[in-house]
Amino acid sequence: MANKIVLIGAGSAQFGYGTIGDILQSTILQGSEIILHDINPNSLAVVETTARSFIDQHNLPYTIKATTDRPTALQSADFIISSIEVGNRFDLWEQDWRIPQQYGIQQVYGENGGPGGLFHSLRILPPILAICADVMRICPNATVFNFSNPMSRITTTVHRAFPGIKFVGLCHEIASLRQYLPHILGVPYDQLEVRAAGLNHFSVVLSAKYLATGKDAYPDIRQRAPQFFSRMPSMNAIEKYFKETGAWPERVEDLSGMTLEAWPERKVFQVILEKFGLLPITSDSHFGEYIQWAYDVTDHKGILDFYNFYKGYLSKVEPKLELKLKERVVPIMEGMLADSGTIEEAVNIPNNGAIENLPDWIAVEVPAKVDKTGLHALRMGKLPAGFAGLLTNQVAVHDLTAEAAINGSRAVALQALLVDPIVNNYHGIEELLETMIAYQTPWLDYLK
């Protein structure tokens, strides 16, 4: 089916090759034109050359074009897949993480929640809003899939700035359930119906049942999961696997026979499981970014070990183009074109009543039905009061982040810091904001 699919940020080999390979393995999308767009002409040319050669070599029914001009790329687009960052990703990430800590803020990480998440959001939102402005002007009926973080703040802000836009945030964290639940419950994942919801990187399993019997599986999860997560492959085992194979382990089975110890980054996770009775879908470095007591609980060494490994992994891994489905965006596009009615386990879209005890405007992570008109959130009802309380702490943070980014307001950015549950002191917070603007002037000096 001929469609025009635009990849924004395609000069990144990690994103470009992976997404192109996802598209090329599809039979439903055959005949489509793939437009590669990036602001870096040199890296874009490398990805384009590799993709053209691959298509020719495998005689695939797709065409490839590349351009550094965004309006040209967006002409007549049907689908847009965007994964961008600004500046040096890891240098800026470490500033987001460490500088607030220097001012006494106990954040466990610095990517999505807390002050680090605010600065990351304020830095990346202007170029994303510019992309979306072009979309609304040039191809307003196109569906935009966003892979950039902080996912929930970006999605909330985009829909506030452009109420009619078809903008969906996608994150792979939900895939962790496919790794763990079959081992915990002793049945294949496709024999389970699992529903999770919350905010991006702040979601939990709300229900699980055995499809064969209709029996509630959550009592078994609560009983068996603590033991399972206390004896998992260690970070050393993951590093060993990478050194031996040059790849990231995709399944628990890949690490069988290796040294077992307490899985890192599962201490906040275990508190949520034990005290709230809910299974998080992600680990402490993400989940703990949103919780004020997480710093007191989390596995700090596990977070540091993972960060250092991940940084080294991306510097050493050789991205390659292969006909292998890695992300869920292609099945979603296929489902829209085929009017499939299938259920996608986790998408980030405006709430609009999907979670009753959160406001309609905030972007939530929920299961959704896919059909020819787009993605439609499943109604999750009211979340358990304790977990809903943790999520509600983020409502004002997201509201003020959106207003600060859209209006370029320093004063509102300061308010976003002062309402954040992670910020537990007042003195030095205004100086923190000014320090971050000074360190990240090319991206934050629009705040007036």
C-alpha cells in the first residue's frame, strides 16, 4: 500500500537504520516512499546511501529519498516518525542530573521526571513544536509518532499548542512485561490479557488474567514476582552478554546460566509492588524520578551501573539495517491502514476520560484500539487511590511545563520547579534555574 512515511532525525544511525528496517519488513506498507530528514547533511547522506543499497540488494518494493529541508520532507506525508535530541545527548543529560543535585535536590536520575525532566523538556520542546507547526501547516492529516523523551511532557505540550494534531507518543518499556510475566506466571505472554496504565515511565499493571480460564492472574503476580526479581541476571551478566555477542539481550533466556543476584534498579519497584500491590512496568531510574521518597530507597549503584553501561553500549554498538521488527510503530501504521481493531498495549495520548481520576488534557500512557481513524484509548476507570495520588502529584508539573515552553516564561519554569514533589527546598532554586539557562544557553535562552 503506497504511503509517504517521513523519518525526522533519520541521520541518527541508531534510529534511522532501526526504523527503516522495521518498515522494510512490512508487506502491508510495500510501495511506500520513505523520506529521510535530518539537519545534519553528512550523517543523513550515510543513512540514505546504506538504505538505497539495502533496498536494491534485497529487491524491496520501497523508494528512499532524503532532504535537509523539512517543508519539502513533509509534503503529502501520511505518517511521520520523529526521534530527535539537541546538542550532545549525554553531556546535557548529565547536567540535567547532576546540577540539580548540586543544589540539594535528591533526584535519582535526570531524564523524565523531577528538575532534570523539566530542563530536558524545555530544551527539546521548541524544535518539536516547530516540527508540529510545520505539520499542521503542510500535512495536518498526517499522524505523528514521537519517540523523544520526556514523553508525557512533550505529548501534553504538543496537544495544548496544537489541539487538532494527530500526535502519539510511543515507548518500548511495556515490552518488559513480555520478558518477565511468562517466567513469573508460567504461561506464554499471548495466553495473558494484561492492561497497564499511568504516565510514561510511571505506569503499572492494573489487571492481568489468564485467557484460557478468565482467572485473575494478579494474585499469582503478587505472590511470585518478589522472588523472581530477587534472583535475576546481574548487570555484570548483561555486560558479559554484550561483550560476547555485541548485542543487547532481548529475552531473559539470553542470560540463562549466568551469575544471578538481585536485579539492579528494583528497590523502588519492590516498594510499589509490596505497599501498593501494583507491578511497575519499568525500573527505579525511571519510576523513581517522579517520587519524592525514591532517593531514600533506590539502588543508586544499580542506576549508575546501568547508565554507564548504556552510554558505553551506544558508543560501541554498530547500528545495522536488517529486516527485523523492533518497535511497535509499524504494526500501528499497518493497523490503521487495515482498520484492524487490534489493541496496542501502551500509547501516549491525551487522557480525555481514559483515566477518570486524572484531568482530560494530560497525556497518559494507556492501551488503545487501532483502526482507520487512529488510536482510541481504552477506558481504564479510576486508578487505585494510592497510585492515583502519586500521579496527581505530576498534574501541576506537566501543566506548568507546557505553559513555560509554549510561552517562553522563566517565571512559569520556576513555578514548575517549585511545585515538583522532588524539590524539597526553596533557597537556591531560582539560582538553579539561572545556572541551567547559563549552561544550556543555546537551548534555554528563549525563557524570558
